[in-house]
Amino acid sequence: MSLTTVVRAASGIVAVAVVMLSLSASAAATLAGDPVKGKEVYVECAGCHDLKENRIGPHHCGVVGRKAGSLADFPGYSQAMKDSGLTWDVATLDNFLKEPFSFVSGTLMGYFGIEDKQARLDVIAYLQQAGGDPALCSKP
């Protein structure tokens, strides 16, 4: 195989890799959550949840990165949630918010889920942003 053939083949591989990375970045950008829109979606959660205070459901400050069913000051977790072994990140929250009853069979969360993927990503982005905002999530 000549050097010219090797260089052409390598150039083709690099070009394909660049296109694939561009498509991946573009898909990721499309699926990025918008915390401003997520705050609007979070209104649906506010009947049972709050950022700082436990209500019917546990508070959401710091939920991203937290082990499911682990808040010591919230006694209302189902055994299924406590035993789930989940840690809340974008993927687990997305799956749970899509179909809570299927994702954690036995959950006590009385909500059927958010069908729209972008709305789920938006609310997750809001929870991430709020969790890092001391004005919204600091302990008194």
C-alpha cells in the first residue's frame, strides 16, 4: 500500500469522525434542558414537592446526585424507592419522570409522568440549577 493511499484513507476516516462528532454535539445541544422552561414545568410538581421543604413528597434541593430514598428527614419513601439503588442523575431522573410507576415499581409518587422528553430535560436542568443556587436551596 502506498503512502498516498494510506493518507487518503486516514483523511476519509478523520472526515467521518468529524461529521459524527458534529452530529453528536448537535443532538446533545437539542436535548439540553432549559432551566427557565423547567421552572415553568416544575409548577406541576409543586403540589407535592418544594425545593427546600418536604411536603407530601421529599424536597428537591440537592436531588441531582442524591441517592434515591435517602433523605433522613423525609419519612414517606416507599420501600421500593429506598431499595432501588438509584442515584438521581439526568438519565435516572429522565426515566423516572417519564414513567414513575414502571421505573420504580412500588413508588408512592402519585403522578403519571411527563411524556415530553424536552419538558423532562427542562425540569431536570431547573433542578440542577436550583440545587446550586444558595438563594433557592440554602438551609436557614
